[in-house]
Amino acid sequence: MNIRILHFVILAYTLLAAASSEAASSSTPTQDNAPSHINTLYAGYDLYTLRPKAAAPFSLNGFVVGYSIDFKIPGNHPLYLGTGIDARFTFRNKTFHDTATYDEVKAKVATSFINFNIPLNLSYRLPVTEAFLITPQFGLDLRMQALGKRTTTVTYPSVTSEPVSHAGNFTPGSVNLFSKSALGNQALRRFQAGWHAALKLQYDQFVLGISYGTDFAKLRNELGSSNLLVNLGYVF
């Protein structure tokens, strides 16, 4: 885990715990009437970053749509245990130039992923006012990759007759990134597992959430990933 992110999470939880203690002795709402379960529909932005061990990380942009349900843990503490499911769609288009001819030979590489995620969350709902709540959350994720595709298109200047199959390290066509027959030991795994930390700001029935997490069961031994999610949800 990134050390700065770990420090931020610890600091956030410390401040929220202190705020909770103060709120319990003030006139703000108590948890006596806390709902037994909470449903949320949400949609938002996903920054999906792939992190090769021996190369610079690169990111795919996309969006996420999902549903979550949280159940109150019995007791006097505002703790909730939750799960749900979401679908994430991310993509990246990058144009590379042949180093020998620079602008003459171009390779456009389009990469896209579709994956489904099932979280297991522990949340702490802190009411600030009757309408405004702050909820830190920590959880684990199970991920199933439904699609991973890379399509390469090589463009030559009209004056050349060189076949496109000789464009440096780029091979035209599409490849399934999870196909062992096409990629051998470079194929990605369809199943990953990871963790995430999130903070939710709820006003009335609308909630703004931000979440960051990484995988410990990776796409490949030398290829990890992380997700930064920002979403807007409706609570019912």
C-alpha cells in the first residue's frame, strides 16, 4: 500500500472517531433510529491503473455502475457490514511512432477492460446533522474479468510499400488478453482479489463517494493494478 495513502486512511479514521465521540455528547442525532439496512445505487468515474513491475504504470479511464446493500451490526455502535456488485468499463487509446521514421509509421493501440466486482465492506456511519452523514469504509474485493482486449492498427505513409506486419514491435489485429493460446505465459488471470478504503458524504438521500484500492491477487505475478473511483449514489 502506498505509505501516504495509509497515513491518510489512519488520520481520517482517527479524526472521525474523535468526531463521533464529540457527537455522542452533543445534540446531534444518535444511532437509536439507525436503519437496519441501506440500499444504494451509484454511478461514476473509474481510473484503472495497471502497474507493471519493470515498467512505468499506465492508466485506463472509464466508468462504474453498481448496487450495494449494508446491514447494521447489532449493538450500540454505528457499524455496518455490506456487499453488492458493480460493473466497470475502462479503455485507453494510445498512438505510438516508429522510432526510426518517427511520424511516418504509426501504431494505434486500443486497450479495454470490462470487469465485475463483489466487495465485502465494513462501514462506520457518523451522523453530523439529521440530513448529513460521513461514512468511512474499508473492505475487500473479488473481481472477475469479463473482457480484456487489445487492438493494434498500424498506419504507413501512402508512399511506402512495406508490409504492415513489419512495423517494429507492433502486430496488427486484436488479441484476447486472457488467452493462453495467443499469449502463453503473458496471458492475464481472469480473477483478482484486493482491498479498498473509501469515504462517503451523504446528504439526505444522495451520497458522494471516493474510493481507492489495489490488488494483492494480481492480473499477473509482475502486473498489479489499482482503482480510483469517484461516484454519485442514491440511498433508499
